[in-house]
Amino acid sequence: MKFNGKVKIVNKQQLQEDIFQLTVEKPSEIDVISPGHFFNLMATTSGSPLLRRPISVSNTTENSIEFTIKVLGKGTEWLSQKRIGDYLEIMGPLGNGFDVNDKMEKVLLLGGGIGVAPIKGLLAHLTNKNIKCDSIIGFRDQPIFVEEFKTFSEYNEIISEKDTNYKLGYVTEYFEKIVKSNNYDAIYACGPEAMLKSLVKVSEGMGLRLQLLMENKMACGIGACLVCTCKVKQGDFDYKHVRMCKEGPMFYSDEVIFDED
Ligand SMILES: Cc1cc2nc3c(=O)[nH]c(=O)nc-3n(C[C@H](O)[C@H](O)[C@H](O)COP(=O)(O)OP(=O)(O)OC[C@H]3O[C@@H](n4cnc5c(N)ncnc54)[C@H](O)[C@@H]3O)c2cc1C
Ligand code: FES
């Protein structure tokens, strides 16, 4: 069931200068939160910015929901000022989330930048179900969630474009190597569009189908305003319009149509 109301912030952690986590009490009205679900967070008291901000769930327990947020503009800056004990207006869970099948034995998780947040939630969900996870996560600079991914993955690579404490490069290079020597039941990815585009390019050539958690500008978050409409493939030659907040934000790699560069 969808919840729309105020929840108390029970924990706050600063992960990096511009990345923080807010953990809120999970309202009893919410029964299931699946990996890949997001919530729309009110990010103002003054009416500006007007629209709520979509933020993925980066972990959930019986009593709590965790959000990991990177400060980009006014809304996320406002959220970064919130403290433990404050209340937050949230609506959700929203979106379709990832497809997870309990019969899966081994999967590959790919995350880039702040896109590792929902992938961390997925990792926790899958390891609870005893599904083995390999993971590759990449960052422009310093990584986050190193311990979580190292502890719970069977095999893990942490990659950075700049931080020489880690392997330098891009997720795609390591993805190509690992999928050649493994047979995964599913491959999940979330990250910047450039990363998802390269992953899809590589995977197409190998006949692989990825689950991609996509981002788009959103407003209502519930399928009513059509702000987040985008095109997806339909058959070999056609396309249809879908709402990223409702039919997505998870789409399979063989249905996604990326914007032209
Ligand atoms: C389904 C979904 C899940 C998301 N999950 C998370 C999450 O877990 N953690 C997180 O930190 N962020 C997440 N985002 C992105 C987050 O919603 C935006 O960063 C936020 O709305 C920006 O609001 P703002 O008011 O701070 O910035 P704005 O003032 O709205 O924008 C500041 C700048 O950032 C750009 N921008 C805004 N939104 C995006 C975006 N979606 N992608 C790229 N650039 C953008 C704007 O064009 C502008 O240049 C998610 C987005 C979607 C659609
Ligand atoms: S944000 Fe309104 S329809 Fe998707």
C-alpha cells in the first residue's frame, strides 16, 4: 500500500561532503518495499522547489527506510539540512522495481555513482535470500559503500576514475571481462546514463538482457502528469510511450531507447 504522510528521521549519516543518508521510521501502512522502489520526498517548506524529489530506497528493515542522497540543487540541499528527530513528508513506495526471482542462484550487480544506492538495497535483499551476488561499482572519485559491497559480494570490484587506492577505469571494462567467464541468472544496473548506454552496447553484442534502473525528470511520481514520459521499443521496429515513474523506472536493456548524444 502507498503511504503519503510524515515520517520521523531516526538516523542521519554524512558519507561524503555532498552525500548523506537519512533513515526514517517505516510507517505500518506500508507492507512491501521492493528493491528499486523509490519515494517522492517533499524537499521544501517554502513552496520552492514545488515538486517532490524522487529518491530510491537504499535499504529497508522491518522498521526503517533508508535513503542515500547526493546534493545537486535546491531540493537535495534542503534535505541535507534535516536532522535526526525532524519529520519528512514522503510518498511511496513508487515504481515497478527490479524483477527478482527466488530461484536465481547467481546474479551480477552493476552500480555507478549515486546509482549504487538502490543497488546496495538490492544486494541486501538478494543476500537475505541466499542468492549469490557478484558486483562491480564505479565512481568518478572516492567510492561509497565499499565495506557493504566487499562483505556481501562473492566477487567485487571497486573502480574509480581518479582515486588511485582503487582500480582505475570504468565499470564497462570490468563488466565485459566478468560476463565472459560467468553465466548469470540476472544482471542489474543503475548509474549515469553514459554508463548504462555503454553497458547496453556491450551486452547487446553478447546477447545479454540487463535490468536497468533509469532516471528521468519527474513530478507527480504516480503516473498522472505525464512529465516523465519516454519511449521504449515495442517489437523490432516500433516504439510506445511509457511513464518512467509508473511502468518504470526499471526497464530491460532491449526495450530502452536512449536520447541521442
Ligand atoms: C526514480 C529516481 C530515483 C532517484 N534516486 C536517487 C537516489 O537514490 N539518490 C539521489 O541522490 N538521487 C536520486 N535521484 C535523482 C534525484 O531525484 C535528483 O538529484 C533530485 O531530484 C535533484 O533535485 P534538486 O532540487 O536537488 O536539484 P535541481 O535543482 O532539480 O537540479 C539541480 C541540477 O541537477 C540536475 N538534475 C536534476 N535531477 C536530475 C537527475 N535525475 N539526473 C541528473 N541530473 C539531474 C538538474 O538538471 C540541474 O542541473 C533519483 C531520480 C529518480 C528519477
Ligand atoms: S512523474 Fe507524473 S506521470 Fe510520471
